[in-house]
Amino acid sequence: MTTVVFLLLPGVHLLDLAGPAQAFFTAGDLGHRYDLQYVSGAPSDGAPSDSAPSDGAPPDSRPGDGGPRGSGPRSDIASGNAVGPRNAVVPGPDAGVVASAQGLPLLVGTDWPALGPDDLVVVPGWRVGGDPGAWPHLTERTRERLREHHARGGTVASICAGADALGQAGLLDGRRCTTHHAVQDALAARHPQAHVVRDVLFTTDDGVVTSAGIASGIDLSLHLLAMRHGPAVAARVAREMVVYARRNGAEPQASAMLRHRSHVDDTVHRAQDHIDEHFARTLPLADLAARTGVAERTLTRAFTRATGVTPLRYQQLLRRERAEHLIGQGATVEAAARTVGFEDSRSLRRLRSAP
């Protein structure tokens, strides 16, 4: 079970929160267990006080939980019972309230769960005005929690103006970061030791992940899922959410599994799912067509129209990408070739030299 803590601040934008939350929730539906928790860190909105329990508190003994995280029956929020559906946890009767920018009040927990290195803290952005000095201020204890989690090897992430919260904790100093284009200048002025990168969807630097805002929070979440579970899982989540698995403009290339998933053709997605799982095998077009329930020519036309490449070319791209990764990790060309399904290195060398 991986815990994802969403740190909510006054004026939080709903899509900044809902996009990433939906991505991890969907990953949970696909068999990867995520415990979604919502806490607040500003002194003016029902945030936990500086005397809140430390990260070392027992993970299953928090006030209002009524049992282990992520377990138990579904309950009406108004009843005050803490456990929500599947992999989400509803705050207990001592919950605070954070007002969203769109006017929807959000219940938040009044304490933090115990966090380990594999867990994640996400800070969604908020509505920003003309005066950055009026942006939400974190409690000192919340800043400490962010620093402690990162120091223990945990990942911290932000969407849009949420990067400022990471800056308040000192986590942007000396690191690359980004935010919404409308507040990049303000972020750079508030945190002069940060290296603000412009015109990218998201950045990653030493466990600190920041995104440009709004819909790019979904891109950030898909990236984190790809890093944790592989690009095939991220592609499946993107498919379930019916979103484009877009590239990060700061990187020279993205996984072929994501790069060729920017379509909504279900037949082609099913074919890609099979190729993704078995790209090291021989995959006759006839078998692939039978598996998807269409004729070979129909599959080839649909696949090429949706992805820009043929099924065979898509498989070759996956093989080459995996082989390049293995070679970069120290494997010989011969060993990499056999791992990705070639009988010897000659076929791989030809594939690597192809445009």
C-alpha cells in the first residue's frame, strides 16, 4: 500500500486536486494499492497545529480512523466514520474544511499519516491573485513534515502554484522546478535560489517533482505511475481516464508506450496492451487481429491511423527502447538483444541504426 497525501491549502483548484487523485485512484482499480489521504497545512483553514503527531506515529491509530487505512465498509461522510470506498479514506469527525477556488468545501484530515520512502506528498495549486504575499502560508510544522519526508527519501510533488509550498519548505533551493506560466515570475522572485524552468509540463529533480498546473497535474501523475510501475501501467491509466499521455517537453524522449497512446481507438488500445506485455515474443499479425476481433488489414489501417506506426513498427520501438535501457545499465548488446527477443545482436544492431 502506497500512501498519497494531498496537502490542501485555501483556494485550491479542484482540477489540480482531482486530476492527480483520479490517476492514483484509477491505478488502484487496476490492482496497485494506493491510500489517498487529504490534509491541510495552513493555520487559517482548520490545519493541524504544530503539536500534531509526528510522522513516527502508528499508521493505524490516527484519530477518527476506526481501523486500518483503506479498509472497512463504505460510510456516509456525514456520519463521521472515517473509511471511504476502496482505496480512499474519508476524514473523521474531527476533520477540518478547506474552501476550494470553485466554492466547493473540502473535508481534510487534522493529522498526517505515517509516511515512508515509497509514499508521496502532492500539493495542488490554488487560486492566485495579484499579490503573491497573500498566497497561503504553511505552518512551520507542515514545512518540517515536507522536509522530513523528502529527507527520508520520499517524493514531494506540486501542481501549479503548489510549487510555492515546496519553496516555503526550502525544497526548491538549487533545484529545477516549474509552475503555471502566469506565476513563474512570482515563483522565481519568491524563491531566488530555485531554477524555474519555463515552457515545460513538469520537472523532476532529486525527489522534487513540479508541474505547470491544471491539466498538467495529470501528466505529472502519469509520469510518477510510470516510474513506479512501468509505462504500460501509466498507459492503461491514461486510457481509463480517456486522456492524452503527453510528453514532457523537458525530456528528449518519452516511452513509446506513452508516445503512441494519444488516441481513443479501443481496438488499437487492446492490440497495444497485448504488444506491451509480450513485445519480446513473435507476434503474428493474424494472431493479433484475431485477439482484437478484426481483420488483419482493418487492424493495420486502424493501428497506423491511431498511432502513426504499424503494429510491427510499434513492437520494434518497444524492443529497441528496452534494449537501449539494458545497454545503458551495463548489459552487452548480445545479452540485450536476446532479452528483447532477438536470436543474436545483428537484428538489434540494424534496429538501433534505423531512423
